[in-house]
Amino acid sequence: MAKKAPRRTAERILEVTLELFNRFGEPNVSTTLISAELSISPGNLYYHYPAKDELINSLFDHYEKALNELLNASDDVRNVEDAWFFMHTLFELIWQYRFLYRDLNDLLSKNRRLETHFQSVLKNKTRAVRALLDGMSRAGAVTIDSREMVATATSMVVVLTYWLSFEYVRDPRNALEPGNAQAALLRGAHHVLNLLIPYLEQGQRAHLQALVMAYSSPAAQPV
């Protein structure tokens, strides 16, 4: 069997950097630590990424590309079940790059490129959520007028953007550890969609409650 080609150094650097940023928070991870974790010289790291901001920007580019592809799926949401899986998938991606959200305000204050690009992220999230609401409205799953739709979409985006910060404040030592991911993502999806309760058709409201119960039960948790 032919051996797999070794991953390129630049890709390995990004993978390990993402793991360290997620685990410790970007402000607490130095390029020296990244080099040591990879068992490469600081010069080798500098060759590929001459500044820490370049590591951050490269990781953000990966996240933004994946996010924009995922947000397009909002056009296909027609009911609570579609919305549940869309939101959970969205939270899974946010979790994968959770350092961006854990340290969001600090990152934006130091990185002009991130500051401008994250405004686009918010706009794209808002567009996607409004498309989701529009699709559910046309399918009869929700009844909501245009004025309420704007405010509701904004509220949903706020929860999407700051949910992990809320989780972190609740339990700074454990909230963002991998073992807590599933529960945190389920809570996030639940609270985003709970904003739709006043507008959901009765059967759809009952289905949302059933989904929450099913996925929150011990039998649904991974072993």
C-alpha cells in the first residue's frame, strides 16, 4: 500500500494553531508555543507565517469560506426540523473555530482585516436567517410580518454570534472543552429557535419542543 504524502507544513501549522487557539484562547498562545507544539523552529514557522495575524487571518479565511457555503442552505429551510438541523450545523462550524467567538471583541480591536470582514459575516448571517424565516413563512410554518421579521432575524444573529461567549462566562474552566460541545450546541440551537415560538404554527411549535426533548435526553447523548 502506498504511503500517504505528508501534509504540507503550512497546513499542519494551521491545524495545530487552531487547536491551540481553541483550547487556550488566541491571546494566550504565542508563536513560540506553536513552534514547540509542532517541533519545528520558530524560523520555519516565520517562513510560512511571518506574523501571528497571518495565522489568524488564514484561519478566518477558512472559516468564512465554509460559513458562506453553509449559509446558502438557509434557502432550503421550510419547517422547524429543517431549521433545527441548519442551526445545529451552523453551531458546529462556529464551534470548530470557537476561538474567533471566544475572543471576538479582543480580536476585532487588534486586527483591522478581521474587523471589516466580520461585518460581512454578520450581514451574511442576517441575510441567511431572513431567508430561513421567509421560507418558513411561505411554507406556513411561521406567521410573521416584515417588521417583526427584521427584529427577529437580528435577535437570532445576536444569539448565534454571542452564544459561546455566554457559555464561557457561565463556566470559564469547562464550557469550551470538547467534551461539552454537544450540549452547548444543542442549547444554542434551542435558544435561537426559541425566538420563533410566538410565530410558529401550533404543530410546528409542538415539533420544536419534541426535538428539544429528543436531543436533550440522555439516550441522545454520545457515549
